[in-house]
Amino acid sequence: MTTVIPFSEACERNKDPILEIITPYLNAVDRVLEIGTGTAQHALHFAQACPHLTWQTTDQSEYLEGIRAQLQNTPQSNVLEPFELDVNQIDWLAHSQDKSAGYPLLYTANTFHIMTEQDVIEFFAGLPKIVSSHATLIVYGPFSYQGKFTSLSNAEFDQRLRQRGVGSGIRDIDFLTPLANQAGFKLKQDVAMPANNQILVWQKS
């Protein structure tokens, strides 16, 4: 049975605008750990633009087959095969062949609004175990500010997410900030992106 290669039209639209913002951060490191690789379109595009990088893909178990199919369809030597990573795992590298931590950059896109609030709490709690002392965390997606959405479409999207009844919802900066600070990260950059999304860049100090 042939595995369907995953594809996201949104990823195709946003990959270049994201790359434009994050390129200086990618150029400053030699490896990246991506949490929630999804379709792997970002991984392949960013790693192709920065051939000096080693890009480690990860996701929950049900998405790994699709990621592998994508990487086999578009092989790229500096994008590594995914390993299973759930942010609720005690050991994020439990399923990785390479157990060395100290990643200088973590990247995640369109994950926080899919996660439950507890998942997001566990995400930040797990960071100190996996990153280097001056690591960068880049998060892309929709966010709210002091309870207010950046657009009507985001407010409607949040309502649809919450109606699913699985704990999803757009996260507020006031919820994220203390979690990041507790993990040793300070917000360095907040960039408004197309389609009412943001790029948040957090720096560990």
C-alpha cells in the first residue's frame, strides 16, 4: 500500500514569508529540532535554503509515516528522518537514535493552537532539557493578545477549534509569556505575518 504524501496549501503559501524572517536565526546555528513537522514542507524548504543546517524532524507517531514518504519523495541530505516526539514524554529523545541534546534552535509551526493548554505547559517545561544555554525558540501560528484576537477570522477560527471539544484553541501571549520565562526564555521578536499569523522568537538567556 502506497503512503499518501502529505501536502498543505497553507505551508506552500507561508514558507517563503517565514523563511525571510527566520533566515538570520538559521544562519547562526548548525542544527535545528522541529517539533511537529507535519507535512515536512517547511523542513525541506528551510533546509534547502540553509544547506549548512542539519534539520531534525519529529512528530507524534501517527504522522511519521507521512513525513517519511515526503522525505523519500524529495530527498535532502540535511533533513533527517523523523523520530516520535510527544511533548508530554519525560524524555523527548527517547525514540531518537541520536541522544545528544543541546539544540541551538527549536522550530514549531501551527502547533500551539492544536495542543491543549496542558500540552503547551509541558512543551515549555521540556525545553530546558533539550536546548543549549543560548538557544532560540521560533514559534509560528495565530495568537491573541490580552484576550483579543488580531482579526475576526482568528476569533472565528478559535471558536471552531474549541467546539471540537479536544482542548484546542488559539493561545494568548499572556498565557505563554510566564511559561517561557520560567523555562529561561525571553521574547526577542514578535512579527506580524500574512493570514493573521505571527512569528514569535524567544531567546534563552
